[in-house]
Amino acid sequence: MLSLKKVRNLALLLAGTAILPACETTVEVPIPEHTPKLAVRCTIGNEKLDSSLYAYFPTFRPFVSFSQSILSTQEMDGLNNASVVITDANGKVVETFTNDAETNHYFGNGYYKPVTEFTPQAGQRYTLTVSAPGYEPVTSTLTLPNEISGIQGSFTKTGDEYYSVNGRVTLTIPDKGNENNYYLIYGVLLDEQKKISERNYFDEEEDDSGIGTDINDIHFSDVRYNDFYGFRPFDDKSFNGTTVTISRKVNCYGTDSFQPKYLRLIVSSITEDNYKFLKSLQLYNDSNGNPFAEPVRVKGNIQNGYGCFGGFTNTYFDIPL
């Protein structure tokens, strides 16, 4: 127990420290200079690079912008004066892109469209090169995955509602065990001539628990919008070398002018860089605005710049509704 004397001396000490002048130290942290670099987004696969592809997969369309300092107040915008080309393994130019004024009108500057509407081939190597006045050129190289064999799927109708069809999709994917694989799965609605309508869409019921394995993070991606919020990439870590079966309740929405007659199930084998970009972007979007979340760095593969040159190889089949 403290004696009265000790208590008095402690009180005097605390009182003395209370009247001492406050000390402040100002430390100026130098902000490193930022050299703007090109930021590029482009996705190619074994589908013809044309307006039909970009109409249903708008994020595949090439987009060119630039990086900014963290303290910059300049509004982000795309670049309309870039040179965008794709070459094959022999260095031959197989596709050249020009600025897409029509798309820029709706979505903003920086979008590009193909000139020759080239169709890349599965298993082949391609290099993207982008340059623009005032910026260092950037490049990225990928090899498109091979096609997947042995995919099976079915659709069981459970009801009709106006111009829509409801049911359950079962999809079986045989995975190669000698390599790491990365996937996206889609559903696309077709008319009697097997043409795609942008106004109709395939939708998975999120609250459904009917899945044929214990892998609960495999979902159909919704890629109809000009953002990446609907992408659901997954890898084969949980089923490497085996066959995975996914069963989901889905809705196939039509309109009075377009009633879906076929459901096209697409299994998209994507490059590892594409997977890492989409997965990190998904984590970034999920944590955006959360003050307690750890910072997420979006992973890219553009040399001397930012962004991603992604690749995919689609394998699909059509099911009558």
C-alpha cells in the first residue's frame, strides 16, 4: 500500500508533467514522382474478334488508358490515339485495332475495335503491343489454352413464366491432372437460328444449394455488362485430375420479340494471368470502401505498364429448351 507521502509526491510529479509544453515533431515525407504508364485491358480467345463477341462480352474489347499519381486530381480517361496490334509466334501482325468512336460515345474514351476480325487459335502464342505518344510502349504475351474434351451437360425444365424458361443445369467438367487449370462458365441464350440476342440473359439463382460436389465457389459468370463484377473465375485445386459436376437452378429470360430456344453452355479455359487478374479484381471490388479490409493489389501481366492481356479457349454445346 502506498503511504500518504508517496501519494503526495506522485501527485506533484504528475502535476508537473501536466504543465510542460507539448512537443510536436513534423516529418515531411517526400512523395515520389510518378511517371505515367499505359494501362491496357484486352482479352482474346478462340472466337472471332468482331462486334458480335464484344456485344455479349463487352469487357473483352481492348481498352487503353494511363496511370496517375495517387494524389492526382485529374479525371481518369482513356486514350484515343494509341496503336494496338497483336502478333503471332513468328512476329507476324495478325490483328490491328483502331479507335472505336461509337463505343467511346456510350462508355467513354479509350476503346478499340479490330480491323481484320481475326480468329485466334487454341494452343497458339500471341503478343499484344500497345504504344501512344508520350508513353513507353508496353507488351504482353500469352498462349491460349487447349480445348477441353469430354464436357457434358443437361437442362431440366421446371417451369415457364411469360417469355422465360426456368430449370436446372447440370454441367460435368473433366479436369486434366498434369497441369493447373483455370475456368469460367457461362450460359448464353439462342433463338431458332442459334443467334444471340443482347436483350435476353441467363441467370443463376444465387440462393440455390444444389451442387454435385463440396465445391461451393463455382458459379456461372454474368458478363453482359461493361465491368467485371459478374465474373466468377475458379481453379481446379479442389478437383485436380478428377471430374467435377455442378448443378444449379437457372432462369432463361426472353422477351416478346425473342423467345429462347437453345441454351449454350460455355466452359472457358482461361490463362493463369487472366485468372489472377480477375480474382484479384474481384477481391479489390469486394473490399472497396471497407476501412478494415487489407489493401488488395490487382495483378496484371503488362510489361512496363499496367493491366492484363487475357486469353481464353471456349468449349461449348447447345441444349434445346
